[in-house]
Amino acid sequence: MMNNEQSMLKDALERLLTDMCTADVVDAAEAGHWPADLWQSLTEMGFTLAGISEQAGGTGGDIADSLLVIREAARFAAPLPLAEHFLAARLLEESSQTVTRSVMTVASGDFSLDDQGRLRGHADHVAFARWAEEIVLVATRDDQQFVCRVEASDVEIVPGTNLAGEPLDAIDVDLVLPDVSFAKAQAESTRRLFVMGAALRSLMMAGALESILQMSVKYAMERSQFGRPISKFQAIQHQLAA
């Protein structure tokens, strides 16, 4: 159940996405064009950092607000790294680092950080890396883990795509980070990153399935066969219920 604030948040987000996340925008993104206007509007309204504390640079609220934004965006097939951005912000917040308004994504790979702050490593399947401004990752030094933030322009990015046509890139990192760009991570940050990522992916799938159901019901009510809408046929009703 949503509270009143979340209902208002959902209504505002739905209006924005209806107006700005059109089929043309999604098609253009799949063709390689970053939907900057859509991201800017979401950022200005505080949606991209919902659920991140104000002390850390977010817009406040709790994790339920973040989940609502990510699910609704998935319902509209928004071609944006909202889930990855949230994961990056959570890692930074948990390591007592400040979140900025930069477009962020997360990378999971084999990264090491030496005593001089030199970060090396490689990761595959980094969502939206080519469109990100910052990439947040977890690196190891001895037996400790560190949350590191790197400028996307400072890493080598090899473009790729997934089956949905979304950017899924590979990155290679070899640079020296200033002290302000990394901090000690909480325990088992890599494992928690995987678990949170899996949960968010499931949430996005639920949002997409909700949209598919709505479109299917609408089509069944509009499409007529044998003189009546196909939604009147019991077999169709059973399929929609399933």
C-alpha cells in the first residue's frame, strides 16, 4: 500500500513519463541518442535521487520512493540507468561519500586499488557506461574493499548492447584516484551489490509486465472477432487472468 506522498509521487512521475517518454524517445535511445531532456526533467523533480538522504546529496525519502520511481520508469520502458544510478548512489552514501547530480552507473568486475591510489581492472556488461558521467565500483586492497568513483571520460569504454538494444558496455580502468574519490566500503559490498541489483531487475520486470497486461487488456477490449470483442471469450479471459 502506498501512502499519500507516494501516491502523489506516482501521479507526478506518470504525468512526466507520459509526456516525455514517448515511443520516439525510446526508439531514438535504441539508435544511440541519450535522452538528455528526459533525464534532466527527472533530475530537476528529484526523482533520480529519491530515497537517498539529503545529507548525502539526495532528495530524501526512503527506499520505497526509489523503488517506486524505478518500477514506474520500467513500466514506460524509460531508456535510462535509474536502477544503476540508485545503486551507485547507495554505495556512495553507505561509504560516507557525497552524491552529485552526475549521471552514474555501477560496474562489477575485477578491480584492485594499491597504496598509491592506483585503480586497475576490467568489467563487462556495464549498463549505460557510454552515457554515464561517473562510474561507481568496488575495488579491493589487501583484505579490504573500497567504493571508488571514476570519471567515465577517464576510462576506456567498449560499446555493446543487450537484446533490448540498451547500452551494455565493457570498461578498462587504469588511473590514479585522488583521495576524495574512494572510501572504505561496508562489509560484503560486492555481494550486496549483486543482491540489490537482482532485486531491482525483478522490480523492473514487474513494472514492464504491468504495462504488458494493460496493453493486452486494452487490445482485447478493442479487437472484435465474430461480432464481439475478444475480451468476451472465456479463453481470452483465462489468458489475461493468468
